[in-house]
Amino acid sequence: MAGAGCQLVQRSAMGWLVSLGDGAPVEAGGRSVSGTQYSSFTARAGADPRQAEVGLEEPAYSAPAIAEVASCKVIFDGVVYNRTELSDRFAGSSLPTANDAALILQAYLHWGENVLQKVRGIFALLIWDKQRDVLLCARDPIGVYPLFYADAGRELLFSTSIEVLLRHPRVSDAVNRAALADHLSHRHPIPEETFFESINRVRPAHVMKVTGKGRRQEYRYWDPQPDPTMVHWVSGGELEEQFDELLDQAVGRCLQLGQPGIYLSGGFDSVSVAAVAADSSRREGLADPLALSLVFPDPETSEEAVQRRVASDLGLPHVLVSLLEAAGPQGLMASALKMSTGWPVPLQNIWAPAYQHLGLEGKRRGCEVIMTGGGGDEWLGVSPYYAADLLRRLDLGGIYRLYKSYARSNRLPQLALIQHMLWTSGVRPWLGVAGRAFLRRTAPEILRKRRLRYLSKATPDWVAPDSALRQELYQRTMQRYSDPDSRSFYLDVGRLPLDHALSSTDMEEVFEEGRRMGLRVLMPYWDPDLLGFLMRVPPELLNQGGRTKGLVRQTLNRRFPNLGFERQKKIVAVNLLRNMLFEDGAQIWKTMGGTPALAELGIVDAPALEPVMETLLTDPKQEWRDSWRAREVINLELWLRARLQLPLPSAVSAVREPL
């Protein structure tokens, strides 16, 4: 990279673009960049580039901060939570710390690459060390901020926006056929890839280090549980002392970013966040948070009574919007499909249009940041795979208590729950580990062939009709396949939300939702300090009181004694979604004329898919996971049509988006 320069070359409401390279001009005849101007921009050392910002439409996400000295340059987009601590640490320095980038620059010059262990925050960060000829590209521990990159010949491009990268004339917009086919097979073997061949992501909690002549190395800089054999489990006393403090801190970090709103359901996660936010706001002399609630139309899923009572008891202003109104006249299914067609990747969250409506209502009432209860299911609950660990210890009493905690807290058929607890999450995982270990020692070729048969069976017959593409799918998965000798299924499954590709895409989707609304959407239960603590809380303490999420269930029951939180069971909307799929989804499918875009790319066999879709959209006996695959097919097809400028079904094209 000798002679290369690192510079910010675009700022817009859509995002920013940074180039590492020789900055050579784009040749005439390149792909249109839709009028976007690519010109170099260099900030003065210590100057705040936000003051030079032009044309940004989304105030929640302003231009990145830049700081530079002779030997080093920092580009920082995000929020430093421990700014005061770091500012005090470098108070005697001669270098200015006018913005967050300048502060990170100071810290890097002092600590080097260890700076990432010292910074608390949410961010996308680039550090260009000219003296060492090294570029460090880092994403915050949870991936709240995205960071994508593309190799464009003589330059390496970075952005928080896939769309910004695609508008660059040297970046191909060819879709990643293998990634799309794997998505329809419910596999995501390569966490750094996106749905575009030329664009990859820096993973959460990772640094991509670019050295020498473009050599790249990626490593994890933050891990709340680096050694599963050495877990320092939290004691009951530590739990009592530290949990409330860490949740207060996580919520407080959100409150410091502006007037808050809260997506308030009737569940433990969002209610606990609302209670802490109300208390913290009053303690700090801030305005009360605004409670924002969707009201579901059917009694099976409606939580309106709890939502109203919680907001009233907390003294919070409250906005309730019916799901039907928030979804729009064409319905939630069509609205979500239309929203997806305008996004850089297919939209996964079908509720997004309704929450966008709710978020914009909050924005009209002054909200700048919206908190959700996201992360509560991942970090407050106990995975059923804990049964496998209990079985290994022959702790039959523990298995019974785990079963009872699920039975008391969920609306699940008892026989199915027993089968899942004893077989799916209990015996079968250990049989699989033992069988694979035996074959590794005695017949590795048989093990390889068994894995290939499993991959073939797990790939629907109508996916990847082209034999070369199907072979590529198998090779991708086999190359990334790992079969560790699991010491604890509970710990292995518990860290999946940190490592799985879908976690990255979920965070990126939330970021994009917020950017388009001009709001920050944050989830306190995903705060790294709180999350790291909860990962060390023993399952028995998480399920205290004999029910799931007992850690917050008992606290909320004391706070709201008349709302029945002690015995509340989890509400799921599977029946609502199934009805929506069978009615609205089926009608949209009838008007689509099949899947010409997916078929043209060789991702699906259209004739083979037709009868499958008919079954998925009409047969209530299908497993829900299989039925929902029909929505995934429709969503992916229409997303591709929009990128290829092909017509959409009338029910989808008629949707008028608020943004």
C-alpha cells in the first residue's frame, strides 16, 4: 500500500464512502453513479467535520469525524460511551480532542491496536497508520454500526452503506448467486459475505487489518467468553449487585443520545427497559420517554391492556397505533414486500413497515432515539440445549425443572415440549457428537460423505438446479464446516447470536431502519457490558422462581403487582402470520407469474417450485419454518425484480411508502 491514501470521498444522507488507494480518476464510460460527486475531502487535524456537513437529510447519523496527524489518520462514525474517561486520560496532551476521531487518534498513538479494548461505544472505525503502512478497519462489538468494503481495482472502498458502494463505478452490482441460494436453504456459511459478489462486511467485534501490498487479516478483538472451559460464573450476590447497575448503564447510554421513545409491547424485555428509562430520565432531570405501542387486532396476540397499564403506572406519554393502520391499506405483507424492494438487501423483518410508521410518529413528537427490548430473548432466557448438559451430568432433577420452566412460561403442547426437551435438545446432540467423533477417528471418508448427504437433503430440490451452483453450495459449506468437541451445548448455543451471520444482517437492518427514519434505534440488552455479564449468569439464576426470564419477571411483578407478570406466558404471532401468508401471500403469488428473476439467475427451478409454493401457501399442516419459506421466495424474487427494473405485482406496486 505504499503511496496509498485514505480519504473520505463522499458524504450524503445515504452514507459515506472512504477510499484507500491511489485515488485515480474514474475512466469515462464507467457505470453511472446517479449524479454522486466523488471528490476528496480532508479534515483539518482536530476540526469537527460535522461543521462542514452539507446536504445530510438524516440528523441521527451525521458525517463521520476525522482527525489526522503526520503519521496517522482516523475516520470514526459512531458514539464513544466512555468519552469523559478517555478525555481525562489524555487531558495533558498537546493534541486537540475536539471530536471523537481525535480522541481515538490520541488513544491509538498511546495504545496501538489495543485501543479497541479501551473504547466503549457503537461505531465503524478506520485507522490509517501511514508510518506502519497499516489500515485497521473495525466494527463495534455488537455490530450496531455496519461496515462494508469492496475491492475496486486500485482502491479499497469502505462504507456503512451497501448502496453507496454499489453506486461507485468500479464496484460490480452482480448478485451473489451462491449466497442467495444458501439463504433459501436456510444456510449462511460465510458470515463476511453479502448478497453482492463484490461487497463483504467486517464482522461485529472484528478488525480487518490491511498491510503491505493489500494483504488482509481479520481477528476478533472482543469476546465476552473467550474460553468456555474457564467461565467465571456470576454468584447470587454479584447478580443482585450488578445486574440493575449494568441495565441502568445500558439504558443511560441510549438516553444520552437525545429525546427517547420506547417500542413498548406487553413483554418483559421492553417493559423492563421502559421502567429503567422512566426512572433514569427523572433522576437525571430529563423529559419522560415516549411509549410507542402497536395494538394487534386479534385477542390471541393483543397486549393492549398491559401496554396501557404499564405506560400509565410509569406516568409515560403513550401513543397506540393499530397494526392495521400502521401496516397501510394494502396490508402488512404487501407493505413489507414493497419496502424490501427499495433496500440494499432483502428485508427480513416483516413487521418493519408497522414499526416504521410508529417510529415516524415518535419522531414527529420529538423522539431522537428509540429503544426496544431486542436482545432479551437471547440473553435473559435459557436455551433448551441446556438439557443436553444436564443429561450429560445425569441431572434428571435439573431436566425436570428446565422442562417445567418452559411449560409454565410458554403456550406449547406438552407432548411436543417433552419430546423437544428430551430428544431434540437432550439426547440427539450428544449422539451426534459421539457419532462424529467415532467416525473422525475410524472412517473420516464416511463422515465426509454423510455430511454431503445431509447437505443435499437440507437443500430443497428446487434450489440451485444448475449442478455447478449446487456443487459450489456444498463446497462453501464443507470448507467452513467445523465440528468442535463440545464441552457445553448451553455455552455453544448461547454464543451463536454473537457469531452467526444472521446476527450481523439483523443489526444492519435495524441500522438501516433508523437511518431511513432519521432516528437511532437501539437495544439496551445488546449492550456489550450487560451482555457479557448475562452470559455468565448460571441458568438456574436466569430461571429463578421456576419460570423463564425469572431475573426480570420477579422484578416486574413487584413493580406492577396487578398485571400478572409472575404467571405471564410468551405471546407468539405464528397464527397471525400464517393467516397473513395464506391470504395475502397467496394472492400476491398468484399475480406474480412465477419467479422469472430467480430462475434466470439459476437460483431456483421455476417449474419444480410451482407445486411446492402451492403446498406451502395452502397446507396448514406444514411446519411453520417450511411455510414461511414461501414468503422468503416471494421476497427475494421481488427484490431482484426491483434491481433488474422488472414490474412488480399490482398489490405491491400500489403501496405508498412514507419515506
